[in-house]
Amino acid sequence: MAEEVKTAEETVAKEVTTEAQPNIETARPENAPEAASEAPGDTPPPSKDKNALARTKVEHARRQVEEAEAEIEECLRRIEEDLDRFESYENEVLVPVMRRSRRLLSEVGTDAVKIPENPLSEVELIDPEEERIEIGEISSGKVGAFFWSLLAGAATVGGWYVYAVQKLGLGIVPAQTSDWAFFSKLAAAIAAAFGQGENPAVGWAIVVASALAVMGIVYAVIVALRASKNLKTAERLEEEASFYCTKKSKCKEKMEAVRKHLETLDATARKYEVLLEEQNAALRRALHIEGNKKLPELHEKTQKLVAEMVTLLNALDTVLETPMARHGVLTPESVEALRRAKRVVNDQILRIYNG
């Protein structure tokens, strides 16, 4: 029996010593990688195709964001489950014990403790939808480039038409009917300009070849410009995703600190429950033996018991009513309130074992 008492004293004394150094710790879940860090195989390989490289970078950024959001949502889910469990315990077990203590204290004329309207402390978590970034798809721009190349080809053909009608001394809108013979004359004029005689076939070949060349050049330039733009966009998205993941990683660490704080609060509250239940029984026994007297008329030990109950209830009220978190960040007030609550309950436990 002496060994058990000694072991209990050492355990409580160690906890009290630890609590004498207040500190807000940010907890990191086991095996949780840094959201902003990249695995060795995550870096996109070099590529000559800028569009392919841009798509790889965008996919990499999207994967980073999705992983970070999944971790945040999982962290929120665990915290909400812990909160639900603690709230159920608080409403179904802890608060009834506290109310019984208050009724007994009111019988002896002690009104130093109040009944809180909302015993559950405020816990304000982050909104997972807040500041969420969307990583969209990038377009190669080939469809648009093809459209503009068609316009460029049509403009080239139009240019040859204007050149030919002016060469023949005709107006832009000739008076004669535009039949095949008319266009053959235009083609012959174009061929003659290149020293090939008035050969319509050569003229048609020059028009088609030049139009296709212009179309190819316009298409290639637009696609190349779009590829460069896509690569810059992809690099910007990758940088934003990295910053976003770093930010979410810090948010996750802060929420893990809230979860750790809640676990400690739950364990501390259960100590209060046990001590208050024991003190409730002791005070009922004292009132039964000593009679329904007011506090000054009660035995010295009973008065000491009442004082201990008031101390426990006040400390417990304070830690339960102090807002635990705001915007997902553990409040310094809640850390200090929990530290004091642990010190109060551990002091009483030490007095029990020290006799």
C-alpha cells in the first residue's frame, strides 16, 4: 500500500512540475510530411515541349493542393469528433456532477460559485473553403491558332486578288461576271509577276503555296506564344500551390495543437468529476450527521471540504468557459486556464495522498 501511495505521489508531482512551465505547443501528427515539401520524384522532368511541361507542372500543383486539402479536412474531422465526444461527456456526466455540487453548497449558504449559461467553451475552427485555390486546365491554343491561321490564309488570298486586279487595271469589284475565266486571268497575272509567263496553273500554285505558308507561320507563332504563356502560368500556379500548401500545413499544426489541448482538457475534467463526486458524497454525509447547518456552524473539516469544492468548481468553470480556439488557433487564455485547472486538481490530489 505504501508503494502504491508513493507511486501516485511521484506521478502527480511530475505532472505538477511539468505544468509549472506554461507553453503553447504545436503538435504534429506522426508520419505527417510537410505539405510544402516535395518528394524527390515530384519535380517535373525537363521537357522540350513547353505545353507538355506546363501540363506536368499544373498537374503537380493540383496534386499538392488536393493533398493539402485532404489533410486539412481529415484534421477537421478528427477535431470535430473529439469535440462531439467531449460535449457529450460534458453535458451528460460532468455538468450534472457540477450541479449536484452547487446544490449541496447552496444548502450550506455558499454562493461563491455560479451556474454558467453555456458551459461548453467556444471552439472556432477554420473554414476549409476559405482561401481555397482552384487549379484549372491549360489549353494548348491549337484551336484558336487554327482559326487565326485560316484568317491569315484568307487575307493572303485576298491580297493576291487585289494585286492581280490592279495589275490588270480592273477595279476591286469588276463589272464583268466573276467566272472561272476571270480568275484564270488573275492567276496568269500573278504567274507573270514571277517571270513564269501567263500560266494560270503556276499562279494558282503561288497563291496556294503562299497562303499555306502564311497559315503555317501564323499557326506556329500563336502556338509557340501560347506555350510560353502556359509555361509561365504553370510556374505561377506551382508557386501559388507551394505557398498555399505551406500555409495549410501551418494551419494543420495549429489545429493539431487545439486537438491536443482538447485531449488534455478531457483528461483533466475527468479528474475533476471524480473528486467532485467524492466530495459531494462526503458533504452529504457531513450534512446528514451534523444537520442542515450553515457554513460557519459546520465542523472545521466540513468547512475545509466546502472550500475545496468551491476552488474546484471555480477553476473548472473558468477553463470550460474560456474560448479554446479562434480561427483555428489555440488561444493563450485557454492554455493558461487549463494550466491553472491542472495545478488546482493536482494540488488536491497531492493533499489526499499526503494525508
